[in-house]
Amino acid sequence: MDPGLEAAFKHVERLLYGDSGRLGLTIYDLERLVGYPARGEGPLSYTLPKTQALSGVQAVRLYYYPKDPNLQLIVEIEDREGKKHLRHFRWNGLTWEVPEGKRGELKSTEETPGLLKVGEDYFLGFPREEAVELEKEVRKGEALGAKYLLCPRCGARIFYAPSVRPEGVACPRCGNTTLLFKTLSGLEPHKDPLEALAEEQRALRKAIEELVAYLKRKLGP
């Protein structure tokens, strides 16, 4: 492993778990660092200040997900070449642990996942299992605060992870490079396609019933 990256991993490991000289970072310490809840419901980020231990990498960032019980912390280390190495953690009440199915070994590396298509939307920078879960939340209208790029030409949406730099991303459907930055809010819930279809059918059935009743009144039985 590159010496600068290895030193950064060791620094983060000491930060999270502590050593003989200091206690480890608790979830309450993390909340103070990222400014939760004053800065919103997240995900929120904090970039570690440059130190000698981090001089061999471009940046180390902590991403906090306060509303996700399974994935509360992503540690991102950006090396000198701009590659991002991610680790996932969850607070168990006493210390940080690796969520099931995630990667939390600080001595190995994992690059940022690429673009995935799940359902009608695209997901950039998410492992497949996270993209599938987020897609479910989007359909149910429960992914408030999720950031995405909207293509004004074809309507495609690209949800991107906090670790992704979305500048310069092109629409995977039509190739348009002029995309709009959007955030899901309570004013624009995205309905499940099946539920939306059922609502349309109910509305159509009601309209037909009203039309039949009107014709019966006008024309007689």
C-alpha cells in the first residue's frame, strides 16, 4: 500500500477506536463535528484538518447519516491520485462496528462504485445494495434530502453519493452534460409507479361511472 494512504488509514483507525493516549470518537462527538442537527438531517460531512499523518493524501472526510440505522458513518480517504477509498461503520452504543455486508477493514482499499441503474433512476457512487435500498425509499417518498442530478432533456435522474463530485457528469440516457442540481423534498414526493397507476385507474373508473350516471339521467334507462 502507498505509505501516505497507509498512514491516513492508521490515523483514522486511531481516531475511531482511540489508543493509550485518547478515547475513540463517539457518535456524539461525530454529531458535534458535522453540526447535527443544526445543519439539517443529513447526510452531513466533515473534512479532517490537515496533519502530518494526512500529508500523504488529498483529504479525509467523514459522512454522517443520522437517519440510517444500518449505515451511520462513511469514511472517505482521497489519495494523491484522486481515487476515493470508502469504509462503512455503524455505532453499536459503545463503539463503531462494520454493518453486515459492508466493508470496514481500514488496512485495505475500496474504490468508489460507478454508475448503476435501479428501477427508473440511476445511482452514482453507491454500492449496489445501497442503491437498491435508496431506490425503494425514493419510490416510497421517504428519501427526503437525497441529492440528484436532473436531465432537463429526457427527465433522467442520477442520485449521487456524498463522496461523488457530480460536476461534469453526463446523462447516461441521452448524453446531455447540462444537468440540474436537485434535492428531494417533502414538496415533491416520488410515488411508487404501481401506486400511481392504481390511482389513475381509480380516477378513470370514477370518471366513467359519473359519465354513465349523467347519460342515464339525460337519456333515461
